[in-house]
Amino acid sequence: MTASFPKTLIMIPALNEEDSIPKVLREIHAHVPWADVAVINDGSTDRTAEIARECGAIVLPMPYNVGIGAAVQAGFLYAAKHGYQVAVQNDGDGQHSPAEIPELVTALLTSGADVMIGSRYIEDRGYITPRMRRIGIIILAKIISRIVGWRSTDPTSGFRASNRRTIEVCAQDYPHDYPEPEAVVLLHRRGLTVREMPVTMNARYGGQSSITPLKSGYYMVKVILAILVGLLRPVEKV
């Protein structure tokens, strides 16, 4: 326990983020000095892993590009094995503000939730989502809200804090491919409490997003189908 925070691991899945990862890690060390940082190197072909090590991060190497879901699950497995009480998911491109991690963790600890999601859309903080992607997120949020029984505004957000119960669940069972929306439904069905709080989203520090307008449409259709099919699968509450 440091500065009233429990043992915390910040998990950063990264694929070819050499341009942004140094600044992301510097800001995390500045704003969250009490946490450990694990960069899950998801088959990068640039210097992402080397730079992360130089910046003092734990590097978890994937054997090849396994995808965001498997990379995040590797982080949860590490957190479960090493006794972390809180795990924070943070992107490696700089869009999530490390300055908000203490607030995210505090909200998790004080709210009674098992997972706290940082939402771009509870408040208007100036972040502009491409139109087609925003429409898809709205549709997805409405479907998920009906399933979980509370208003989900940003189920695609990858900025999240999870407690020990969630760490143990996600270490054993975590969606692959495009996992964030599926994880909201899965964790709800497992009996965990998921909540949201407003956060600020930044522009990328470097590199390019892999989600094109065409991929956005494919992503939404695939995720919705995966969620509906997943509802047919029996799950055990924790």
C-alpha cells in the first residue's frame, strides 16, 4: 500500500508504439509513481519493447501478434500471479491520460464497483469521434445497456480499472479480438459490478489507428454478433 493505494499494475498492450510509448511511460511514472507498469509487447516489429525496458517498465513479450484481447489477458494473468489488487488498462498511444489514473482507481475503490470504465461520452470534453464510429458506438451502447440493466455510454473504452475479483476472472476468461464491449457483458453475467466515470481523451502521441471507417462497420457487426452468441453460453457467477 502506497499513498493509500493498493498494489497496482498498469497494463499497456502495445503494437509498434515506439513513437508514443516513452511519453506515456514518463507521464505514468510522474502521476502514478506507486504503481508498477507492464507493457505487453504484442508482436511489435519496431523498438517498442526495448524502449519500454529502458523506461523502467516490465515487458511481457507475446510470441507474435496475438491481438488486443489476448494481450490484455496476459496482463491479467501476470497481475493475478503476482498479487496485484488493482489492474489498470491504459493504451500505449497516449489517448488515455495517466493524470486521471489516480482518479479512476479512487472511483473504483470508493464506489463498490468491481470495474470502473473511463467514458468519453458522459461529459462533453471536446473529444471528437469520427461520425460512423460514433454511430456504431451509440448502437452498441444501447444494446449493451439493455443487457446489463444500466446506461452504458462508452463500452469500447479501453481505459479501465479492475479490482482483485475482476483480475482473477479476466485471467481465466477474457474475450479476444475486440474485447472491450464483450467484457462488459461477460463481467456483468459473472455477477461483477461495472460502472463508468467521465474522462478526457487525448489525440494520439504518434502512429496511426488501425480502425478505418470500413473496419469500424465490420467491428460493430462482429462485436454485436459475438455478444448475442455469448449470451447463449452458460457462465458461473463469482
